[in-house]
Amino acid sequence: MSATPTTIRAAAVQTEARLGDVAANLADCERLADRAAYDGAGWVVLPEFFSTGIGYLPRISAEAPGIDGEPTRLLAGLAARHGIHVGGSTLVRDLDGEVRNAFLLFGPDGLVGRHDKDLPTMWESALYTGGSDPGRLDVAGTTVGVALCWELMRSQTVARLGGEVDLVVGGSGWWSLPEWPLLGGAERRNHARATAAPATFARYVGAPVVHAAHAGRVDCAFLGTPLRYRGRLEGGAQICDARGQVLASRHRDQGEGVVIAEVTLGRTTPAFAHDRFWLQRRGAVAAAAWHFHNTVGRRAYARAQQQRTHQHEESTR
């Protein structure tokens, strides 16, 4: 970075995706990204799973496109058309046959870089496998970090980005807990954690954060149970400075839209990340759900991959 601070006009998009309806979701993302660009944003960030929405729907994994698929072409087209940087995460089936949650950042001249979310969260474990890259992208001398959803919640993400990046981009598809009386105020606390995560992470990493998000309702199968999940996405499109001050935000009840703010690039001294796994305490309900769904989800993903391999072998005989 140069001695003179650089300021960008950044936009974080909040969508109300329709689970599994790729065409409709891409149209919404294009419309909202166009709006942000027309309002002067030079950086536009779309949420995690911008093309599919997020819920336990195995079809979105089975139908994941290759890296050159329609979601990637949308990002590339937006960046080229407006002469800006555009990023977002989408499920991609790579050449090795594995599905990954890939955040792709495009500039006017093409792909800048990619980050694969490291640990699938709960029922996400049934949809894709994790990555291991550091999530640091070079953009003309500016180091941009990428963090997706619960990567914002973990000390290991601070370890790879803290004090090393001038900007963090990413997004979330953070779902609510069931509002069952047995769970007490667990959902209230869950929503508070989701809302606080970008600003808390900015303080730990010592860099501004541009965080896109999903709002709206979700109705899907409840992995590992005969129940259905009916809930909502926590929203929270948010832009924060390097000290965690919120510059612009959008509540989940405001639905789809765009928040825009002037962001000064650069890194400050990161806060100490304690040796706990989580940056915020999550409580017993969230911890139990994390372990249960991760275990069940990994088994479901492995079965789906084996079935796909078997079908491929049968079709080529």
C-alpha cells in the first residue's frame, strides 16, 4: 500500500434468493449489482451462494456447474461492463469431481483470484467439500482477504488474514435457529451473533470488511431428521471500517437491497485472537447442531459422490 490511504466506494448486496432457482437468483443479483454500479460503486460484493440460495437441497450440489458456468460468467460480465471489481461465492464442481464453495473475484480485465471456503457449516457439509487456500488475493498491490459466513467466526481465519490484508470481502447465508420454546432465547442470540460478526471480525483482523448477505425465508428438508426446516436468513449486509465501526448496514427485515459506503483501504494492528476455536461464544444448542450436522453431512456428501462416480462409470462402459 502507498503512504496515502486509498478510498474505494464499495457496495454489499443483500438478496432474498429462491432456493435452487438459479435463473431467478442470477437475474436478481445482476439487477442489484447494476444498481450499485450506477450509484458509483467500484467494488460490488454478492453473498455466499448467490446463484442458488442456501438450504439443504442436494440438487444444488448435484447440479453445480464447472468453473466456467453461468454464475462465473455473470461475475465476469458485470466487472467488464461496468469496469469494476465484483465478487461472490457459488458452488462449483471442479475437474477433480469435487464440489466447492468458491468465492470468485473479477476485475475489469478478468479473474483476479479465488477462495474456497475452508469448513462447510452444518448442512453445507452435505453439499460441498472444504478448501485450504489462504484466501489472500493481490489486486494491483492491495491485498484482499476473503471470509465467508462462519469463517468470520473462527480464530483460524484471523490467523491467516490478521494484519495481512487491506480489505476483507465476503458474504453469508446464515440461517435462523428454530423458534421452539424448548430453545429459549437461542434464536435471539443467534441473530445478534450474525449481526455482530462482520464488525467483530474487522476489529480482530485490522482491516475494513464488505459483507454481503441473504435475507428472506427458507423451507427445506432438515438434514439427518424426518423434519422440515422452516426459518429465515439472518441478513446483515454490512460495511465496516478497520476498527469495526459500521459504515452502512441493512437489516434482514428490509429485504433485498444494496448498502454503499466509502471505505479506506489499509491495515491496522489486529486485535489478539484468543486460542478458542470461535471468536464469539455460540452456546450449547449451536455447538450441538454444528457437530451433529457436520458429521451427518459429510457422510451424505461422500455417498452422493460415490453414487455419481458409479453412475459415470456405468455410462462410459
